[in-house]
Amino acid sequence: MTKTLTTLLLVAGVLSGCTLAPTYERPAPPVATQYPAAPDGYAAAEVKTGETRRAADIGWREFFRDPRLQALIAASLENNRDLRTAVLRIEEARAQYQVQRADLLPTVNATGGYTRQRISGAQFGSPGAGTSISEYYQVGGAITSFELDLFGRVRSLSNAALAQYFATEEARRAAQISLVSEVAKAYLSERSFAEQYELAQNTLRTRESTLSLSRQRFDAGATSALDLRDNESLVAQARVSAAQLARQRAQAQNALEVLVGKPLGSIENLPEAMRLSDERIISDIPAGLPSDLLEQRPDIRQAEQQLLSANANIGAARAAFFPRITLTANAGAISPTFSSLFDSGTGVWSFAPQLTLPIFDYGRNLSNLDLANVRKNIQIASYEKTIQTAFSEVADALVARGTLEDQVHGQEQVRDAEQARFELSTVRFRSGVANQLDQLDAQRQLFTAEQALIQARQLRLNNAIDLYRSLGGGLAEAGPVASADSIKPAVTAQ
């Protein structure tokens, strides 16, 4: 019996290495082979000589050179609840895979028991025989309902669970990349509002000083009431701007603390913040080809693993049309007394294979196969959509890179021009050559130009972060990370 059972298990093991799942073929990327060119009149930003590394090979500490921002990102990777949930999802998927994989091998249990029962002679057709009490002890081992995976049903389910596990791991990587970029952008937003608030406060003090002087001139009859009211209006506008920016800065800091996962004040030795004009975030990252995204972006790899899982489920659905053979066997010893349980002649065994052949199920198996095929088509569409989204994100960031550089440069020229205009109008006003209206208008335009410059610098930095994230950067603290060649599909069709 043991020899027969061993032979059957070996045959089952050999046959279960194959499945009825379709041969997996990666869908062709539904995007162009090249990223779109920069808008007319704006040359694409050139990569520095010798800079050929991919975004995935640039660690976030190298990319973000602000020590304060580095500390915030490090804290977020430890404390962010969304990322913590993503890590726990990996443990969940790993456990589910291990549960499914256990069905590939038989489950062997040790058994032992004691039975005492009253037997009536009527059970054996002899009512007059009376009753008797019997008891016996039993010990042994058993294999219960082990399926011989002749058509790969269990193997396909195990492959599907394995692909889901790898998909969850990729989801965790995608969550980390997103978290790093979101913390950086939230930090820049808070810094932008802080600088604009500082600008508004300085402007308010300047306008209050100008208003005080205007009142004195008005009281002395040296200026008109119109000039006085214009000054009062500018002071009120500065107060409104300062109040708005104070609120926006506080809200931006609250959003940043949610991403970091703890109050900023509780982070020890947090460095002082840099100004946006001093930020030196790497912006000259080589984009490569759209096909590179298939290996660089975890969300694309996640979508492919989900497609592999759906492909494996088709194999399980196909195998349901074929016979299923399950084995139940046990061997051991039985004796009326415990002391003689292991004596010669007490050995017993049983072997009970069972064949199940589907004949009529009202279309259940066929519907399950249709469902598996539809779900695979859904995953194909989702995979292609993920690629299109990634391509669009990279293309948008590349297109914006050159234009934002020109926008910041142009806005700096506007600010410098407005600064010179304000200084000149002030001199002309104090010399009596021009009225105060020219000075007030120049002061208003200078404030607007300085605000716009801060916002343009933030946009340029945000765009560099978007490009870094969309190319798969932000996973490693320091490069290089695993190369694309080392990344292989988790499941292959048998």
C-alpha cells in the first residue's frame, strides 16, 4: 500500500508541474515610441554631460538636497499610516499565497484515539444476543482528501496567489514613491506660503509707513484725500493678503504633518528650511524611452502581476472541466488495550481514492471560464491604461521642464523691472516730479511680481519632482537600485 501511494504521489507531483493556463504574452504598450517634443520655441532641457543615470538610480537623499526635507521624508517613511498599511498588505498577501501553496502537497496528520461503546445484538440481527461493551485504542497517521493535481488546477491557483503577492509588493513600492514626492511637494507648498507671507508682512509694514507719511502730508495740505485713500486701500489689501497667506501656510503645514505622520515639532534636530531660490533639486534627469517605464514604474509592474494572476485563474477554470482525483489514506495500529497497541498483528490501513467527473452543473464551469477570461481582459485594459497614464505624466513633465525654466527667468526679469520702477517712482515722487499715484501703482505691481516669482519657482521645483516620480524615482535612499534586467515576471505559464 505504501509503495502504491508513493507512486501515485510522485506521478501527481510530475503532472502538477503543468497547467492549462494560456501562454502569457505581454501586451504591446499602447503609446508612442518617443516622448513628444517640446513646444515650438522652447528647447528641451539638456542633460548634463556624463549624467546618464535613470531616475530609479538616483536616491531621494541625492535628489532632494535640502536637509530639512530629507529629515521630513525619512520621518514619513517611518510613520506614514498609508505606507504602513501597504506593508501590512504585503504580509496579508504572503500569508494568502502560503495557504494556497500548501494545497500542492498532501497534509499528513498524526491521529490517536480511544473508543468505548455499547453494542446491541439487534445491530447484527440477533435481538436475543443481548448487549456488550467494547473498547479499543487507535493510533496512526492519515492523509485526508489530497487532490492529485493532474490538470494543474491547484498549481494555477497557487500561481495566481503568487502573482497577487508580487502585485502587492509592487503596490508598496509605488506607495513609497508617491509618498516621497507628495511630502516634497507639500513641503514646497508650505515654504511657498511662508515666503509669500513674509513678503506680505514686509509689504504691510512698508505700506503702513507710507500711509503714516501720507497722513502727515494730508494734514499739512501737501497731498490730496485721493492719495490718502489709495494708501489706506493698499494697507488694507496687504492685511488681507497676510491673513490669507497665514491661513494657507497653516493648512499646508497640517497637510504636511499628515503625510509625515507626526507633528513637525516632535522631530528632533530638524534643520532650518531653505528658501525656494536656494533649492537645488536635480532637474536634468534623462527620460529614456517609453518602453523603459515598463521596468522603472512599480505601478506598471503591479498591473502586470495582476494580469498574470488573471491569466493563471483561466488555467484553474479550464481544469474544472476535467476529472478530479482525491486521495484519503491512513495507517496505524488498533488494539483493545493500550499496552498491546504496538504488538504484532495490530496494524491496520485504509486507502480510498475518489474520482469526481463533472457531468451536469447547469453551465457553472463554463460561466466560471467566461468570468476568468473577462477578468483577464479587464486586467489587460487596466495594464494598458496604467502605461498610458505613466507616459502622459512623463510627457507632461518633460514638456513643462523647458517652459518653466523660461517662465522663472522671465519672472525674475519682471521682478527686477518692477523693483527698478518702484525705486524710480519713489525718487520722482520725493523730488516732486511725479504724483504719489505712480509710486503706489509701482508698489502694487512690485508686490504682485514678487509673489508670482515665488509661485513660479515652486512650479519649477514641483515639475522636477513630478518627473522624478513619473520615471520611478524615490524608491531608494541612495542609488543604485536593482537594475531592470533583474526584474522578471513572478509567474510564467507552464
